[in-house]
Amino acid sequence: MSELQDAAATARVPAFLERLLDGADVEWVPLGNDQFFEIANRGRRPVNASLRVPGETPYYGANNVQDYVEGYTHDGEFVLIAEDGSASLENYSIQYAEGRFWANNHVHVVGGKDEVSTRFLYHILSTVNFLPFLSGGDRAKLTKAKLQIIPVPIPCPDNPEKSLSIQTQIGRILDRFTELTAELTTELTARKKQYAYYRDQLLTFEEGDVEWKTLGDVCLNSYSGATPKAGNAKYYDGGEIPWLRTQEVTFAEIHETAVKITQAAVEETAAKWIPENCVIVAISGATAGRSGINKIPLTTNQHCCCLEIDSEKALYRYVFHWVSKNYEKLRDMGQGARGDLNSGIIKGFRIPIPFPEDPEESFAEQARIVAILDKFHILTHSISEGLPREIELRQKQYEYYRDLLLSFPKPDFPDEAVA
């Protein structure tokens, strides 16, 4: 959808909503109201992974489909709400299941009865702030008792036919946005596979066509960094110097960082400025082996190995694509219980340099490879112009219209349960 189409759609929707909802009474009823809702928890059954019989039925946990098994616990249309183990408490796990499926004991299974569209219920529950309903401290839990008091708006409760029509229309509109996001996500998955295929083809060489060097051989310098003491205000308050953490190294260009530090932090700790266009490799634990390119000068924590590539020996983007291709090999070279890498392992990793006897031809070949792979990389990783950006925009568009479509008048809830 173009920006012009977006603007036109935005202009039309409020008028449509006004016609759809005008004069509609709304009653807020708790999920425990069995006139409108079914809580089908009784059928849930957990099965250890080693005891599951492989099949075609999705096996749902708190956050996603964990497996495919034989048999089923439920058959119908339901919303699955995490009982415990949600990956995010602020963005609480809500899933939609249809047909035969298996639910373990970490999800509540809730469905709409004849007067409630379950798709409408799914979209409504996606807006709920669950925090006031959770208990259990570090392992937050949504008990059935608390689940039952969560309020849900029912338009025109005294006119079931009109109510269901309104719910269905709202669900259909919102479903269209989720379908667009799903289509883009499917496209992104296909493009990532295409990128990986061409990267493997382009970075596979016959013996004699290349000279194997180490990453250290093609570097001018390598850098690490430090973590200024947490809680020291003079290192963070009012800071404007970008400070990179390994969780921000995601096989993509780095244009900004979530945390900034001060000049005092640079002067008094081992944090140091890193020039732009370095190939940065994360070396710590779960992030070990992931790579990126900093498009701005920045500082990093001590878990980043930053390679400043010698432009007379290799193109930095060629090095990046090679390191990215070999993520799993690098990760598997990690040491210790956490699987950490170090700068020695990174700088000792080998890289093929094509046509080593002819620098001009070598750089021309590197540039050819980079030009092809960059197109796929921008499409699959860019947050400013690729598919990830398009998916982000569609998600925001869905949330905008969802909030608009579901902005029913609210009673005075003391906990502000519905956001």
C-alpha cells in the first residue's frame, strides 16, 4: 500500500467507524461470564518432549507452537492466553488457534460462544494490559480466578444479531492488516533463504582462485571496549556518545544505540571511540558470532570485537558478508561454559581473497559480490527501506486501526485494566 493509499484509508476509516458504532450500547462483561465466553482449560494436557508422538497437530505452549504431535486436546476456535511463562509481561502472549490443536498447561483456552466472535475476542485481548491481573513475583502467573475478571466490551448486548455483525466487521478489518503482515513475513523468510543461497554460491571458490588470509591480516586495527560502572551518573546522565551492546549486533547496519555515555566515561574507563564502517563481531554467550557494521562512530562494551578493515586489502562489506555467512562456525568456536569468543579467535579466522595476484581484479570481484549481496541484505535486514521496515509499518498501522476500532466507552476500572 502506497503512502497515498495509506492516507486515503486513514481518512475513510473514522467515518466508517462512526457509522458502524454510532448509537451502539456497550456492556463490559468479565471473561468468566459463561453466557458469552467458554474457558476450556479442563482439556489441557502437558506432555514431555520425549513422550510426544510426532504428528500434524500443533502443540501450543505459553508463547508459540512448540511441536507437532498426534492427537488433540481441543477442536474449535479459541484464544490462548499465557497462564505463565509469557516472553513479555508488557506485551503479553496471546495466540489464536483454530481446528484441532493440543494445549499444554501453560495457556488458558478461551472461546467466544454464539454471541461473541472469537476473532473479535482475540483482537480485544491483544489490547489488554495484563499486569494488574498477574501474581507470583518473578514467575508471573495469570490464575484462572484473575482471568475470569478481565473485562471485555460487547457492543449491543441486547441485540445479538447486530452485536455479532459489528464484531465480525471489526474482526474482518483487523484480520486484513494481520494478513498483510503475515504475507510480508512469508516474503521476508523466502528472501532470507534466497540471500543465504546466493551468499553461499558467491562466497564459494575453487582452489587456486583465492588466497586464504586471516581477518587479522586484512585489518588496520581491532578494538574492544568497556562497560562504564552502572549507576555512576556522570558516565550516563546527559550522555550523547553512542555505546553499543552485543544485543544490538544483529547482522545489520548500526545507525544508533539505545544507550549513550558521557565524555567522562570515555576519559575514565576503557571505553573508546570506534571509527565508522568497522565489522563488529559479538563475542559473548548467546550473541557470540553475530556481526554488524557501524555506520556511525561509536563506543562499545567489552563483548564486541571491532575490526577496522584495511581498504587496500579488502572491502569491509565483503568481509562483513563473509563473517555473516560463517556465523555458525564462529559461534561453535566459543569457549567455556558460556561459549565466549575472543579477539584472538576472531582475528585468526580465515577469509578467502579472490585473485590475490591482481589487486585490481581482486577488488573488482569483491565489489561484484558485494553489489549482489547488498541488494538482498537491504531487502531482508534494512530497518529504513527493506521488508523489516515494511512489516514494522504494517504492524503500527494494524495497532492504530485496532485502537481506533476498539475504542469503546470504558467504565471506571480502578486498575485501568484495558489499555
